[in-house]
Amino acid sequence: MGRHIKVWEDRYEVDPDTGCFNWIQSLCHGYPQAHIMINGVRKRCGGHRLAWERVNGPIPEGDHIRHDCDNRKCVNPDHLRTGNHQDNVDDMDKRKRANRGYTSKPRIKAKQVREIRFRLEVLEDTLVSVARDFEMSRMQIRRIRDRQAWARID
């Protein structure tokens, strides 16, 4: 089955189909979070990074830990690899899971931007209700309201 992390057996569940050790404790952006003590200070650290280090030793300076299984929650050392930032980007491109921060078309149109601003400024609707109706985050609605996004639209 691979190399176990004995100390952590209560922190993950083994997926029998994939062999992934799925972290069942706290996550941050989908990645395992663990706490360690360094010089008497409790620090938060990526669980996948700690899993790699417990089995393989220190991570080379500047390297990332990459998941061969494409499962962020996995802490199975057999599924982890080191590599630089470009290696990680190349993995994302090869596996077609890259999000470059843009889409081929905007999610909303100018007419909707005007409606959002009208509802917030004239009707005094809440950010929460407008965000829910447009299926967008409150942050994005706020950016539209404050003209940080879609500034060219009146």
C-alpha cells in the first residue's frame, strides 16, 4: 500500500480505490493543514509538506510539493513529488486543470452591471441579496459597485 505515516493515522482515511490518504482534519483552500511547534511557537504548515518531510527529509529550498494524484487532500508520500514552480505549472497544463484567471467570455454583460449598481445605489439592496441573485461573490458585487470592476460602464 505504500509508506504510511504512522503518527498521523488518525488524521487521514485511505481511499481503497486510489490509494490516497485523504486528510480529514482542517483544510485551507483544499490543502491539509497541520500545526507544528518551532522554537516553542505553534506554526501552521501544509500537511502534504509535512508528510513528504517525515518520509523523505527536508524539501529542497524553493521547491513545491506536487500531487501525482491531483488530490489536494492527499498526504500519501507515494503520491507526492518535489519540483519547482514551473514543474507545478507544467503539471497543471498537462492535466488540463489550470485556471489562468480569465475566461473566454465575461460572466455578466454591461446591462447586468447597470442593474447591479441600480439595485445597490437606488433600491439599496444588500450585497448579499444581489450576489445571490447574480450567483456571484459579495466581493465581486462590491467591486462592481465601487467601480473597481467594470469601471467603464456607467
